[in-house]
Amino acid sequence: MIELRHLRALTTLRETGSMVRAAERLHLTQSALSHLFREMEDRHQQALFIRKSRPLRFTSAGLRLLQLADDVLPRVAVAQRDLARLASGQAGRLNIAIECHSCYQWLMPTLDAYRDDWPEVELDLSSGFHFAPLPALVRGDLDLVVTSNPDPSLKGIHYAPLFSFEMCLAVSRKHPLAASKWVTPQDLENEVQITYPVERERLDIFQHFLDPAGIEPASVRTAELTVMMVQLVVSGRGVCALPNWALYEYLQKGLVSQLRLGKSGLWSTLYAAVRDEMRDQAFLQDFLSTARDTCFANLNGVRTATTTTTV
């Protein structure tokens, strides 16, 4: 019998192109995922994909099951969503604020897809750049905050992980550091640091890289938009730290060079913060699911995040 878990495993393998990444996404060990695929292949008496192929290639049997998955899984998702509506008896309100300028790249497509599925949910989006969104969430003024900086001093907040990403340094291709693979905090002591116009403690480059080393850049310059920051970097007027997925399109165009922050890189997790009493609402859970699916389908370099926090 073909089970939904089999179809989901196959589609996840197709999306990630890797057993390791697929196991991460499905919250399974690599051994457990391999066993699942072996079980499917034994049942159908044929291989479903060519192991160790780069890029991953599916056999005719695997492609037929993927075709089935593409037909069945969306229908199951719609049915589950309808059942959730019936169980909850009502929709609700989702007033969202973001603390991440570059998050618009994935958040807007997420909202478009979510509106199609939940037209009865009242959606509102505001920027959290000019006020403190997490205290507003506690007060009930907001219903969800996208943040990479959980605040342990605020009680009753649940932080649902969306994905993990690497913060990288963008430098001009003519910059002396451009040929390096990674930088130390000391390398940035004489640099102009270009940032979004938010508080210093909300910027990973300071909070997790420069400040712990006691390093202060030569100066700080701000820009409202990612494209403006990158243009300043291209013209040699500073360096900036951005998520790896936000830098991807500029790297593809050959506009900048990307360096790791430290030899092992600086990784961060993006969370959806909600009040604890709202976390089980069907329309909220489906929003989180839609956001994760959108991110993994469209963002390069992101990873599955498993850390969930309630304070």
C-alpha cells in the first residue's frame, strides 16, 4: 500500500536533492529515511532513484510516484485545511510584524498563497523597524512577529522556528578581502559597516560577531533597502552582513563577493513569535506551514530549524 509518508518523503527528496537535507526536513535520521525508501523499493520491486547521482535522478518508477504525489498531496492538504476550519468553528485575525528587512522576499509570496487558502482570515502586515514588536505581541496588538532575536524577558511567547540561515559578509569584488573565504572581527575594524536602520542589538553582525570580540567598525552607515546596501558595497563605500539567501541573486550577477563571518560561519534561526495561547489555532499553524514551504521552495542556502522555545 502506498502511504502519504512515502509520497511526502519522495517529494522532499526531490526538493532538497539530498538524503541528508531530506532527512533534516522530515525530522528523521538519515538511516530511518534510507530504510523508508528501501521498504518502498522492496514493495514495488524496483529502484526509485539513482543513488549517488549528481544531480539526483529518479527512475521511471520514482517519477510515476512523484506524479501521484503531485496529484494527491495538494488534495490532502486542502481536505485537512477544511477539517481544521470545521473544528475551529471560526477563522481569526493575523496581524503580523517583521524585524527583518530582507524577509519581504519570502513573506509576500507566503501571504499571497495564504490568502488563497484562508480568505476569511483578516491579515495585516506592518514593519517592526520603528517600534518594539515583541512587547506589542505580548499586549495583543500583534498576533505574530517574525524575528531572529527571541527575548527571554517576555513571558508567554512561543517561538516557532521557520528556518536557519547563514549571515555572510558582502564586499566589493575589488576589496582586499574579496579573495578570502572568511573574516575575523579584527578584519572589520577599519571598515564602514552598512546596516539597516535598526538598533545595534538587533543586528547579528554586532550582537554575535563584533561586540563579543570588542571590535568597533570605523563607522556605521544605514540604508533602508537591501538593494541600496548592496549598491553601496559594489561602489566600494563599505561592507554589509546579509543572510545568505538575500545575497544569492547578487552573487549570481557577479556584483559582490561573499565571505563567511568566522571560519565556521555565523548561523542564525528565524522564528515566528506568537502568544502561547494562540499556538494551536488551525489558521496560525497553516500559516507557519505555508511560510516554511515557501521558504524552502524559494530561498537558497536555508536549513531546517528544530529549536522551539516558549518563555
